[in-house]
Amino acid sequence: MKLRSSNIEKLEQGTFDVLIIGGGINGAVSAAALSGKGAKVALIDQRDFAGFTSQQSSNLAWGGIKYMESRDFGLVRDLCLSRNHLIENYPSRVEEIRFFSTIERGFRFHPLFIWLGTWVYWLIGNGFTKPPRWLPKKAVMAEEPVVKTDNFYGGFEYSDAYLHDNDARFVFQFVRSAMDRGCIAANYVESLGARREEGVWITRARDAISGKELEIRSRVLINATGPFVDDHNKASGEKTEHRHVFSKGIHLIVPQLTPQHRILTFFADDGRLFFVIPMGVRTCVGTTDTRVDSPHSEVTEGDRQFVLDNINKRLNLKKPLTKADIIAERCGVRPLVVKSSASGNEQDWLQMSRKHEIDVNQSSAHLSIFGGKLTDCVNVGNEVSAIVAAMGVALQYPYYKWYGEPHRSVREEYLHQARLMDLDSYTSPESIETLSSRLWRRYDQQALELLADIREDPRQAEVLIKGTDYIRCEIRLAKQQEMITKLEDFLRRRSKIALVVHKENIRNASGLMEACEILFGVQAQEKYDEYFASVA
Ligand SMILES: Cc1cc2nc3c(=O)[nH]c(=O)nc-3n(C[C@H](O)[C@H](O)[C@H](O)COP(=O)(O)OP(=O)(O)OC[C@H]3O[C@@H](n4cnc5c(N)ncnc54)[C@H](O)[C@@H]3O)c2cc1C
């Protein structure tokens, strides 16, 4: 909590070049890009970083093959290039993965048409990934016996990418990188609205933990509050060309349905694409796409049944999936951009693009970020930096590369040290990957500090929370570096424990209280009770 309280004190000192409100993917990349290029940046979020939409995605970095149906080829091209760029720059975090799809007899498109579509998609993405492959029934039965082939015309495989850990951790890594470059960030600090006085924005904010109110001064204000962009603009008197409408999507996390490391793709009963996504020892299934009016959404009985029915209809499972198999649920709204003048009727809904838009008010030095995707995050960071520079904020290092994993030589040195100390011999027998690769992916160069901790005291390599992969020194690092304010921040976002372990098993896991003591000191019991009261 030290990092957070000292940052909250600093928020009130002096005038920042830029204050970013909202620490989802759009706010996090804006902070990482601007602080890396030399601006004096502050970032606040009313919840935890990535605590709203950005923790509810399908975890895909993808070109959006489905947008080809609405002929949005420009968007598909942009997203494919962004996906390629992420794969290149995050070799351990964003991985190419095969998508395995079947076509049922009587489907609305001829199979040849869909097969050709996968080649067009591959070409639009510059042929960067492995090429598509046609799969006759025999090949599907041999390679993926879990897929039902009764009403089957054919199958095919193509590539996209996915976030190996989880979306929320991916976002937090940008926040961490921003803080390493001088950004003053704090979670659980809500903006109550902002006013502009004598060329400076004064944002009134409230620390949601202590209740204390504060004022933050900045030359530029960036509204990156995701589904709340319109509400915040109202509170600060900003008018924009665009606004948001919302589409709800849910995912269910269930026991592993297939050991193969690929994403199964189906057309659900409503004709939309539907995924079975590997999540370590679990499987994540979804998603849905329902128009809603409020950013606050929840999984309904109808949503659950829709997902379970679609899975049971298309997979050969030993016994059908039921509600009792659900380990965790995810639910969020996609903030989609429309013109402020749009009526919001059905026609607008169908035509709506999934692109992001940044509305700029030059005279008040205000930016509003609408829409967007995790896939497109590097472009958002670069565009925001260019706009802020054009507003007169001096960026001392305009060409600084603010994203990407460290240079290959750092990774080689890490792996060399890991081999010399035989790090992988500490890998837990329950783990599905070696300790050396997991630690690198999660912490990159900070993993070198973890090696030093383990060399000094081998107990630091013991799994601390039984039933998870997390070792003692990771929790220590998390306490110092990851601004964990509530237990949920660690269990749901810095790690994905709450997504893959039943809540009763978490409660009973030996080692959880020791983890709380490391994270929260004398407040351990209070934070433990707060978490289990909130997930009851
Ligand atoms: C079901 C689903 C599946 C998706 N799948 C994918 C996918 O596979 N790939 C992909 O690329 N994209 C996907 N997306 C889209 C992507 O997740 C979102 O577009 C993106 O996360 C939006 O990020 P954001 O930063 O705009 O919003 P958010 O993540 O919601 O961030 C906004 C932040 O602002 C904070 N905030 C709000 N009001 C205030 C205030 N007054 N003061 C301070 N803070 C405030 C909130 O707490 C929140 O953390 C999916 C979305 C959904 C819902």
C-alpha cells in the first residue's frame, strides 16, 4: 500500500502535463506511451486497473475475421497488422494460436466461400501467420475427437493470437511500465468531474479507500473511462462528435474440455462466432453479443443456458456441461462508437464499426477515447501521444519505443542464469509449463530479481497458495510492484486464480493467509474477509 499512498500524495503536488482518467487498456497504453516519451503523467482509476471492461474480454489479439461479413475490410486489415505487431513485440505474452472451425450442413454460406474467406483473411494479414488448412472429416475426428461431426460438411484451421496470461495482467503491465517511467498512478481514485481554469484542468477526485477528496491539476485531460466516457464528459462539460452504445458479452470458465492447444470456433445457433478457448487447465467458452443500455451488466440464466446449449450441441462430452460445472463467469459490455447524432436504432447497430475514435477538443486540451480493442492498443498509445504533442506538451523522447518485451539479450541472460541454478527443478508437479518460462512471461526483466531471491532462500520457490502456480517470491514482488489494494486485485487481475480455481478451494487453500500477510501485513484478515464477503 506504500506505493499507492505515496502516489496519492504526489497527485496533489504541482501540475501534470497530462491526467488520464481510467486505467483500462486505453488509459494504460496512453500512460505508458506518454510517460515513456517524456511527459509528466498522472493516471487514476475509480476501481482497480483493468477492473471493468478490460478484464472481461475473450483474451484474443485478432484481426476480427467476423468483420469481413460486414465488409469492414479496412478494420480487418488494421487489426491484422496490430495483431502481427503484438506477436512480434510480445513473443512470450501474445502467442499465435490455431483456430479450428467446422462448417455444418445447411449453414448460410457455402463451405467453399468460407474456406476462401480464410485465405483472404490470411492475405489481408500479410501472410504473417501459418496458412489456413482444410480438414476433411477424418482429420477432424483424429485431431479433435471432442468435436461432433454428425451434421458436418468440413473443417478448417487458420491462425490468430491470444493473450497467454489474461487481459487484466496485460493491461497492468502497461501501467507498471508507465510507473517505471515516472507516471504517478493510483487505483481506487475516482474522478468526480473536472473544470478548466486559466488554461489548467482541475479534477476533483476521491480516494475510494479513505474517502479523502483531492484536486489534481493538469494541462491536458484524457477521458479514458471506457463505457463511462459520456458520463464523465457530461460531468466536465465536454461535448463530443461521438458517443457509446453497449453490447454485452459473457464467458463461462469450465473444466478443460480438450487437451489440444487450439481455439475451437463454431457458429452458434444465432449465427455468430462462438469460441472454446484454452485457459491453462481450464476452458473458457463464449461469447454472446446482446445490446444493452447500461454499462453495468450481469450474467443471466438465459445467457448461461445459451452458452451451455451451444457447447453441448457441438461437442462430444462424456456428460453434458451443466451449471454445476461452471468455475467462474465473466461479463462485460463492449463500448461501441456511434456518431452523437445517430439515432441508435437497429440499422445503426448492425452497421456499427468496432474501430476506436479519439475526439479532441483543442481549445480545452481534452481528449475522449471511444471504443477500441486490446488488439489495437499500440495504435491508441501512439495516436494519443501525437495529439498531446500537437497540443504543445513537449515530448523530450518522441521516438522512444514504449512497448514490447525487453531485448532478446536480456531474455537470454535470464534463461542462462535460470539454467545455472536449475530453476526448472522447482517447477510444481501440477504446473503445465516450466517455472522459467512462466516467470519470464509474467515479469520479464524483473524475473532476474526473483532468481536472486530464490538463490538466497530456496523457500522462495515454493508454491505458496496450494492449487495455484504462485510461488512465495512472486507474492513479495507483487506487494512491492503491483499496487495490490484489495485481495481481489491479486486473485482476479494480477493473477487469474479466481478464474480457474473454485472459490471454495481458494478459501480453503493452505497458504492463502500467508499470502495475505505478505500483501497486507496487519490488515491481512480484514482484506481476506472483505474479499470473501464480496464473492459470497
Ligand atoms: C465480452 C467482450 C469480449 C471482448 N473480446 C475482445 C478480444 O478478444 N480482443 C480485443 O481486442 N478486444 C476485446 N473486447 C474489447 C475490449 O475488451 C474493450 O474494448 C476494452 O477493454 C475497452 O477498454 P477501455 O480502456 O476503453 O475501457 P475499460 O477497460 O472499461 O476502462 C475504463 C476504466 O475507467 C474507469 N473509470 C470509469 N469512470 C471513472 C471515473 N469517474 N474516475 C476514474 N476512473 C473511472 C473504470 O473503472 C475502468 O477501469 C471485448 C470486450 C468484451 C466486453
